[in-house]
Amino acid sequence: MNERNEIHMVIRDVPADSCEELVQKLHELIRPYPGSLDISVTRPFLWLSTKKGHFKLYYSKCRFVETDNRNLVFHYKDQLISKSGKISSMLKKLPGRIFFRCNNSYIVNLDYVSSIVPEGDRYNIWLTTGEVIPLSRSRYHEIRDRLDRL
């Protein structure tokens, strides 16, 4: 009988540019152990259950989430995924290092933020895709702090 021992680890908050270095260090650590050991890396995701099925929502490909009546609309890659729910509940499921609630109706992926531009008495968040998200004045300093830490 071929028995396989597995260890599953979840490592969070590793910058994308450090991932390869981390895998290399893990390979060096396990090299002295006998047997065939394999390390694989998967991108973090969240399972979304919708009326149309179940979707893997990879955090890195979701630009932002917005509310539309009682639905959440995920702006994901080249598609929109709609799911019933509250934005406050979804915010608890998304990693805070990546996602930021910029007002009562939007959660934005900080990796897509290109600039924050004042417009009249409020601010707008410009994404790398050219999309514009309104930013609450009360959350301006918080997002600036978060972006400075990235």
C-alpha cells in the first residue's frame, strides 16, 4: 500500500514577489527528509455560492465589490458575479490586507488602486483598469495609511 503523508499549510500575507523565495526556502528545509516531497503553491481564494453555481473567487483577480439592491456584484476578471448578501458580511470574509471598504456600497482591492483624486468635496479612487470608485471622506486617511504600508 502506498501511504502518503501530507502537511497542509496556509501562509498568509506573503507579498507576491516573495512567494518564489519562500518556496525555495521550504524546499531547502525539507531536502534532508527521505521520500519524495512536493511543494505546491495556490493563490488564495473564496468560494462563492450563487444561483448560477459555485465560483472560486481568486482575490488577486477581483477588482472590487459593489452593492446593487440586496445583491453583491463582484467585478472579477472579465465578468460580473452576482450574489445575494450584505457588504458588511462579505468584508469579514475577505482578507483585510488586500480589500478595503471605501464607502457604504464598495469594497476595493488595494492592489488595483492607481490613484486617489479629490473631486469637489469628496475623493475618487481610480483603478488601474480606468474604473472610478467613490471614496468616503471619512475613510480617506485610513486608505492612505493602508496604501503606504503595502
